[in-house]
Amino acid sequence: MAQYFFPSVKPFASSPTNVIPAQWGENDALDAASISGAPLDLQARTVRIYKPSKPATQSGNWNGRQRRMDWDALSKGHRWENPLMGWQSSGDSMQGTHIFFKSRKDAVAFAEKQGYKWLI
């Protein structure tokens, strides 16, 4: 094994990863979820795809052209109340994340390629 300057740092490929099937054809498409290295908890999440509503204070229609994808919030076991201030805390890093797409078709294709369950 190669010597590293920092002995506590492991090479990236030293951890077990997902394995590509042995019967892999040259023209087959590979799911991004199988090679992304994302935890299985994240891969099993459900995403919502929707068209955001236009703000009542604006008369333009730009917001109606895009589709937005949000991750559903996890169950109550991943949330707690902070005893100091009484604020709600969460260990869910994807809760406040969203992605915009040009069309519904693009959003669905992305969700399927990543291996997410989706609903519109």
C-alpha cells in the first residue's frame, strides 16, 4: 500500500462502493444512483415535483415556466426542539434543498436517473 503524508487519511477508493453488474453491455445506460456514492438513506427519499405559484405581489409570469423539485421532510424522529431557544432543529440536510428545471419532463428524468421516488 502506498505511503501517505497524513497516515490518518485514507484514499477515496479504499471504502467499499457499489459494484457495476458483470453483464454490462456497451450501450446500456447506468443509473447515476449506482455510482454516485450517496448513502442509501438519500437514494430512498421521495421528491416532489411541482410548478411554484406566482407571488401575489408580482404581475409577471416568469415563475410559472419552471418546475421545482423538493425532497420530502423526514419523519418526526429526525426533528427535535432545541432546549435553549425552543427552535425546531433537524438532522436532514436535504430538507431545505431544491432544484429548478425547465420542464416537468426534465425533472422526472433527473429523479428517475438518480433513483428517487417522485410524485407530481
